Amino acid sequence: MMDVLQGIGYGIVALAILVVVGIVIITKMGDSVAQCATDWTYNATARTCYENANLSNTADPANAGWTNANYLNTQLGSTGLSGWVPAIIAVAVGSLFLSYFLARRKR
């Protein structure tokens, strides 16, 4: 049973690494294709466009590449794929314990 739990642990760690790497790569790709309106400048740190004449005016880039990358980031984050990890852990561990006790009862 410990071998199975160890396998589940490795799977969860691999999923977490994939999500983090995916978020970083998608964010960088979105930043590289961001396009702001004329007389606006994109700031990759804040991930927003600033008006050159008035730096307090901000807006999100409106091009499809940046919009899609931003959407994918939210789908990988805590509200998307990563949000399912605790439920997957609970179901996997619960099914392991149930199968252990059911197999033990049949002996």
C-alpha cells in the first residue's frame, strides 16, 4: 500500500511541476506577443499597458495572443487544473483505504 501512496505522491509532484512550468512559459509567450495601442507601452512586470502621456492610465492588451495566454494562465492556476489536486488526492487515498479494508475482509 505504501508503494501505491508513493506513486500517487510522485504523480502529484509531477503535476505541480508541469503546472508551474506551464504557467511560466505561457506567461512569457503572452508577454512577448502583447500589443498595446499607439502611444501606449507594455510593462511585462505589471502585465499591463501604460499610456505614455499619463502613466496612471492603464489597460490590458487587446490582441488575441495575449488574451488567450492570460486565459490559459487562469485555467492552470488555483481556479483551474491546480484547484482539482486536493480532490484528486482525497479520492485516491480514500479509494486505497477502502480497497485495503475490503481485501482484508475477504481473507
